[in-house]
Amino acid sequence: MEDQLSQTHRHARHYLRRLARREQSFFSHDGQVFGSVQELAEGLGRMNKDTFTFHSRAERSDFADWVRQIIGDPILAQALERSRRHFTQAAHQTARRLKQLQHELNNTTTGDSYDEQFYLLEES
């Protein structure tokens, strides 16, 4: 159990880290720059729908690709992929995942984990 908790803690810490190299940051079409899941969550909250759509067209999913390839969080990447045509869902899913990761980071010593409870919203 302790090994699983330490692994959960390591994953949460890794996914929440601020990127050290600016060239790994996400450069949004509206000029925002994101270097962490927290910055992405905050940025999606400020972003207009046109900018979101630019990065989430049928042939591309820039947010999901960046989260998968640079941040390394397959759970959030999948959530963003599935909600790429739904701006409010993407923002909600990102904020939810951020909260979950922060919870995991702060509560791994107690064994209070709800990693399995991160459910993706279905596309409507």
C-alpha cells in the first residue's frame, strides 16, 4: 500500500510541476502561455470559444496532445480528447483533474486516494 501511495504522490507531483523549459510550454492562439496543469486550467477559464476551437478542431487536439506528450498525464489527456468539441466540458475536466491531483499530492500519506473516481464526462 505504501508503495502505491508513493507512486500516486510521485505522479501527482510530476503532473503538477511547472515546466522548467519555456519551449515546452503551450502557446495558445490568443497569446496565453501555459507551463503547467494549473496554468492550463486557469487559461481555459479565461479563453474565448474561438481560441479553444482553433486548438480543438476535428483533425487536431492540441491541448490533449500537449498534456499527453509534455505533461505526461494520460488521464487528463483522454478527458481533453473526449471533450475537445465542448469548451465548457474541457475547462471543467481540467479544473477537476487539477483538484484531484492537488488532493492526491496533499493526502497520499493518509491513503485517502480517489484516483479511480476521475470519470470522464461523456460527449453530448
